[in-house]
Amino acid sequence: MINQVVSTTVQHAASDTCAGIHCEIHQVDEPGPGYIGCGECLHLYPTRASLVWRAWIKGWELWWWDLRHQDASGWSYPRLLFDAWRFVLPRRANRITFCQECSHDF
């Protein structure tokens, strides 16, 4: 008898039947194949573009958070540009080495 895993996009708790494909961040099943998957939270990036897009969004979130939490004396235009270049500009998928959802290394 073969255990058949039925994946679902509806949020649910992890069970023994879907443990290998259950994303702990989004609480859904994410079966392969995909570009890359996180070994910690099991989130699957189906394409290179999805990984780069999520990294770009995460970069904006980090940049805005950093911008909002600086005191006025720490602001400088060159620093803001450097941070924008470092966090926000598009990246190559093969240079992204951590999961954008849970921030663990691949």
C-alpha cells in the first residue's frame, strides 16, 4: 500500500501524510517540482522569478523598516542610497542564499 499525499492550498495543520511538503510559514502543502525549497520551513519557490520577486519585496520591507527606525541624526542621503542598492535592487536567483520567508540558509 502506497501512502498518497494529496496536496492542498487550503491552510491546515501539518499531518504525517503531508509532513514532507507542508510549508510551516504559510500552513499549506507545496509539492514539487520547484526551483528551490527551504530545508527549514519547507517553503517552495516554484521558479527563479518567484525567488527574486520575494527577495525584492523583502528588501523593500527591510529598507523601509530601517528608514522608519533611524533617528534623525543618522540620516544621510548617500547612506539611504547605499542601503537601497544593498537591500532593494534586483538580485540574481543563484546569489540568494537564504529563505525569504523564514530567513534560514538553503
